[in-house]
Amino acid sequence: MSFRLVDEEKEAVLPRKLTAENGAKALLIGEFTETINIRCECDGDDPECDICEGEGEYVQSVPLKWTTLKAIWDKAVAGLERKGGYVVDDPTADDLK
Ligand SMILES: [Zn+2]
């Protein structure tokens, strides 16, 4: 196995998986949202509807699911991972020299 130094300006050494144990879940849950269109109960029949104002649907912001966050992460790792191993440039790590 070969190693090279990480250019910390351009790259980071990160966990392969997002887990509760490595702190990712607490860090990321609720941080990102998406908007979804929801069909209103009035179905657009009430032009004075307080919820949709007669549009028949409204937009709601919902947090990204944990499973979605993990799937995005897994895809990024699979597609962007640098093969060959890394060594962080740590001058205190004399055992690596
Ligand atoms: Zn409505």
C-alpha cells in the first residue's frame, strides 16, 4: 500500500460512513431541508383557503431524512475516494517518517 500526504487545503480525511457513533448523526440531522408540494385538503375548491389560498397545494419545508444524508455521503465516498492511502502531514508523527 502506498501513501501520500493530504493537501489539507484541497482534501480532508473523513469517515467512510456517517454514523451516530462518529458524531455525524448529531452534526447533520436537521441541518438540511428540501421543499415538497403537498396537496391541500380543500383540493383547490376554496379560493379563500387559509392554507393554500385556493391553489390546491402548498409548499412545505421538510428535513432531509437520515437515510438520504447517508445515501448522499455513500455516493460521494464511492465516487470521490482517492485510492492508495493517505498520511496527514503531522510533524509530531515521527513514527511515520
Ligand atoms: Zn386549500
